[in-house]
Amino acid sequence: MAPWVRDPEAVDRPPRPVLAAAVRSSLRTLEHTAPGHAVEVRVPPFGAVQCVEGPRHTRGTPPNVVETDPATWLALALGLLDWDAAADRVSASGHRAGEVARWLPVVDVHRKCENG
């Protein structure tokens, strides 16, 4: 997955089920590491989660929403792209939406193995 995320023009897009699984898995990881309901993170068409501690939103459009495409989300989730560099590829509405950046990456592909 990381090679496609790094260079989607040069590497074939993963099959839809593989891409969907990667997005959903990384969203679930975010949901568990940043528990709460203050911000909704959406990666259409594959998934959305609520995260970040704060007031729960239950009706209508949430006040704090982050939305982006699968390639951008996976680049953020894997630590291949930082929040500021992704600003033109991420829609972040609401005063708390940017707090998601604190919890990224969810899996850092640059971090060296502790035992290796």
C-alpha cells in the first residue's frame, strides 16, 4: 500500500477491497487511539469515524469534520504526509477539526523497528 500512496502516478492503484480495508483499518486505529466524539473523520466512500475527546454530536451535520480522499488519508495515516502539507487536499471544518493532526500518523512507516 505504501508504494502506491507515495507515488500513485507510478504504481497501480490497489484493488478496491484492499484499499477499502486499509482505509477502514486505519480509521478504526484512529478511533481507538483518539477516543471521543468531537470530530468526525470521513474518507469516502470507505468509512467515517468519530474521534477526539469532547462533546458528543448526535444529530445533523457534525460541527467538526475532516474529509479527504483515500490516497491523502492513507498518506496522513502512514506518516508519508503531514497535516500542514495536506491542507489543500483535506477539508477541515469546525474549530476542533485540526486536533486530528495530533493523532497522526496512526502507523509511522518511517519509525525504525525497536528490536532491529
